[in-house]
Amino acid sequence: METTANNICTQLGDLIKTTLAPSVKGDYIYLDLPYHSNIGDILIWLGTEEFLKNLPGKCLGRHSKETFNFRPLPKDVTIFLHGGGNFGDIWRQHQEFRLQVIQRYPENHIIVLPQTIHYDSDVVFAQDVKTMNMHRHLTICVRDTHSAELLKEQNFTGYLLTLPDMAFCINTKELMADMTETSQKSLLLLRDDKEMKEPQLANKYLSYSLSDWPQMQESGVLASQFILTHKKEEADTFFIHKFFPKLIKEGVEFASSYKDICSTRLHVVILRLLLGLPVKMIDNSYGKNLNFYNTWLKDSELTSIPNEEELKAIYMTFFLHKKEEAQKKEYETEKEKELHEIENHYLGIIHIQEEKIQQLQQEADWESSKHKKYKKLFNVAAIAISVLVFLLLLTLILQ
């Protein structure tokens, strides 16, 4: 295999097409689309669309696990399930949906697009394999040889293929059209979720910026809210035609803006490779990245694994960054506490003033009441005197 980025990407994409396409004859449906802000999953979606558009059949629908209505499908319809790294018990909601599809459509050919397999629980793994083995037309594609071995050890009896990530089917020329000017800055892009690898305390990468995909924080809330507040058909249209293209463009601009990137996110590595840019891959918490690298990328000139000293420096940078974040959070907490105390102090003063005002108001009301009472008595007396004077005058006149 040639080692230039363009040739590797082309060859990996062609391997998927030549291996998988011949098994799909008729119409198909594409399920478990990633209606969230993880650009890695959206790159997989884009590559899958490139693959699907060359199939002879017609696409009968594209849906996420939230928008798919289980309905009868003709037996000759192939069901594609989105690829990625959520096959197992870490991101369980996607696996549960996958198993539900497998159980609900026993007569359809189901193809799980290239996935990484990982289970913390052997019991859950065995139960999942037992469920999958009941399906007679199931194909599982895995992204590395280690995942294939795991399924074999659990006696998976379906059809098993080892294929690269679907993102390698992306048209690289279209991606490169969104590239931005590369700065001299370097970036450590480290995932900050369930797959984050706990750093070891260990110095060189201190000049690197450090973050996760910024788009995940910025767009994640929007994605969640849209699903909750719109009809399923509206969500499908929004994500496929507006949300996904926007995030792909932003991801390419972001990934191409750095001179160097070291990352624990597999698709930052794949995206840099698709763009013809150098990148260093750091493993995730359970070996996903390293297994993928050893299966497909170890001969690439642009992709490398940091050595031990570099990893120490990376982890030290990570540690210092987290320490700075913790100190900043502590400082902000102290400031909030001080502001809260000041607020309570002035609220207390306001409360005392309000009580004084209320007391003065009560006194004023009492004085006013007293004044009204005396005024009423005065008026009565005045009337009485007037009557007496009138009677006296009347008596004098009559005499």
C-alpha cells in the first residue's frame, strides 16, 4: 500500500466499496444517523452517503434512532446501521437501538457499518452476541482486527468483515474546498467524555493549545432542543440538509487551521489525513485508536503515534490545563460566594429599611385614623351646635 495520504485514503475507500457494495442488490434504508454535534460521527455519515449513492437501489429513508418509526419493510430491503465507535456497553443507547432493529427485522439483510467493538462486561457482550446470532442475514463490519477477534471469541456466527472507517469514502476534493489558512499554532485535541484516557503525570507540548471539538459544546444544545421541539420529519430534514453540512464545514476549517495536531479523537486523525495534513494519534481509554492505527494507518507518512517522552509531555500539558481550570473554577466559586455574602448583607439592610417603612406607615395610618375620628366628632359637634343655634333663634323669633 502506498504511503501518501491521498493514496491511502483512496485505497481504503475503494476497499469498502469493492467489498461491501456487491452484497446490496435492491433498495435500502439507513438508520441510526447521528443527530448530535460529534463531527466524527458526521464525517462517518458523509462517507456513508458517498458510498450509498453508487448503489443500484433506492434509499427508502434516513433516520436517527429518535426519528425512526418501526414499520413493516419488504424482505428485499437492506438495512444499513450507522458505523462508528458505539458498539458495546459504553454508549449503550445506540447498541440497544441496533439490537432492537435486529430483532424486529429478522428477514431483512442488515449491515452494521464499520464499528469498533468494546464491552466492559463480558456478560452483556455474550448476551448481545446471542441476540445477534438469532438473525440469519446479519453482517457486522468492524474497523480493526482486534474487534474482529473479540466477536470470534464470543462465537459470533453471522457474516464478519474487517473494513476501514466509512469516512474514507468521502470525496476529499469537496472537503478541501472548505480548508482555511494554516496558522503556526499547534493543538492538543483531547476528548473529554467517557473515552477520555486518564493522563499520567509526566514537558515540550506546553506551547500547544488544548481543547476538544469546540463545535460539540456550541452545537450540542441546539441539536438536543431541535429533536425535542420538532416533528420527526422536520428533524430528519434539518439535520441532513442544514446541521450536518454546517458542522462538516466548521470541522474542516478548525482542523485545517493548525500546523500540528495531536488528538485522542480518531476522526480528527482521519480528517487531517483526508486533508493531507500531518497528525499524531493518541490512544483513547480502551485501545480503539491504537487498534485502528495498527490495522490501517501504520504505513502512513502523515500519521504517527507519539513516543513515550512525547506522551509524558502531552499528559503534563493536560494535567496543567486541568489544574488551571480547577483553580479558575475555585476562584470563580470564591467570587460567587463573596458576591452572595455582599448580596445577603444588602438584602438584610433593605429588609430592615422595609420594616422601618412599614412601621412608619402603620404609625401614619394610625395618626390618619385618629385624625379622621376627631374630624368626624368635630363635624357632629358643629352640626349639633348649628341645630341648637337655629332652635334658639327660632324660639326668639316666635316669642
